Amino acid sequence: MNTDSSDQPLNVTDSTENCVEVDAAGTIATLDEVEAYKGLLTGADWAALGHACGSAIDAPQMLAALLDPDQSTRTEALSYLHDPLNHQNTLYEATVPAALYVAAILSDPRTTRTVDKSRHAFPGCMRAELLSWIASVANEVTDEAKALSQRHGYALDDYPPAVGIQRIRPLLFSASLPYTDDPDRHVREAALTACIPLLDDPRLVRHQRPLVPLVREVLGTSGLWQHRERAIDALDAWGEDSSGLEGRRNPSPFCDSDPAANDPWARLVDPNPAEGYSEDPPF
């Protein structure tokens, strides 16, 4: 999945007019430099950006806490990603630079630390959770999301946060792709769930076919029915063979009294990963 040397640099600009230089496949020259991501916290005018609760002035402190040595602090920071930065799957101005930061810290060894889990939480370390969050954000700008918005009278192309996420999809893909063969199966699965919705991007569509074997072998054999369904949906959408893969195996999809168990995709009650987070429906 090497990029073409002739690819021209792409300027990915958030609403603060700060640019990150990436090539057409999303590679950031400084992505592997340990201190490089810190500039993403200081370079944006967070106070001028919005999230579900108003000004995102609190974002630098909360995002930095994703790497905190204290597990409860990390868990609180992870919850912040989902609410207010992506409350009920909504993209906000501050979601875009937050996604840049999350992509940049994926390679930090501290993301292999654990976070608090509830009975309904997906398994995995912080890195798996961050990849799942990228998947959640990417799901909001897929072709299917765009068509759904249009049916409801809204155009994603007229919504700046959605445009911002669309512009950085190659970067998010480049950051997520290395973990599709991670030794930790939970990380591998989360990385594939992040890559799949990003591959709607015309700049990335050529990566669909090379990922087919991993989608079948990793997501298609996952212990989580949500991941198996995501594999089937992705393969079908790409025109690939999904035969032999098992779909939903929730033994009591409508009988469990807990809303999160009834619909693990729903975040209407509480999107907090520490209190029952699960990822978006497989698109």
C-alpha cells in the first residue's frame, strides 16, 4: 500500500487556518516524532472552536489527559472524546483538530495502557478505543451518511465540520492502517473498523481490495457480532464475496432490559465508553 511518489502534498486546514502537510495517502512527516503532536494542542484557537457544550477551551487539557498515567483520568478523557466532542455522533468544529491529535498519538506507547470498562464496553486498551473513536467520526462522512443527510434536506458539503473530517480522511487512514496487523487482536479489529469508513474517500478507494483478506480473516471471525456484521457490510459494499461469514449472533437482541444491550449502536442514553460505549452501526 505504498503511496505514489508523484502524489502532491495536500493541505489539511482546520477552521483555525493552521495547516498540517500530508501527502495524498495522509502521511504526516512528523507523525512518528514523539513530541510532534503537542503542537496540535497549542496551535489551534480552541476557545474559538465549538463542541456540544459551547467553547472547546477545555480541549487541550482533556486531550492531553488521554496519555495520563492515572487510569481514571485517561478514562475521563476518553469520555470527553465522545461527549462533548462527538456527542450523539455529531461533528463539531473542535472535532476536526481533535481527530488530528488522536491520529498523531496512536503511535505513542502510552496508548497501550488500559481504561476503565463497563459490562457493555468493547474490549481493548486505549489505542483500540481511540481507533474506535476515529471509526465513529469517519462514519459521519461516508457516502451513506451523505445520502442520508440529503434525504433529510441537509448537505454535508455545506457543514464545515463534516468538510473538515472529509479533508483529513487520508491522514486518519494513514495513522490507522499500521494497526490492522497489530499483535493485539482488539487493536487489529478496531483499526479495521476505523479504516473501512475512511475508504469511501476517492483518494483511498484503491486500498479497499488489499484490505479484503484482513476484513474477512480478522473482523469476519471476531467474537463480536458487531464486527462480523461490519465485515459483511464492507465486503458487500466493495463488491467482494462475503459468503461464509456469520452475521448477528446476539442471543437476546430485543429482550435484554438494558438499552445498550438491546442496541449496542445506540448512544442516546450515554456515549461514555466507561459506562457502556459501543461503536456506530457497521456501514
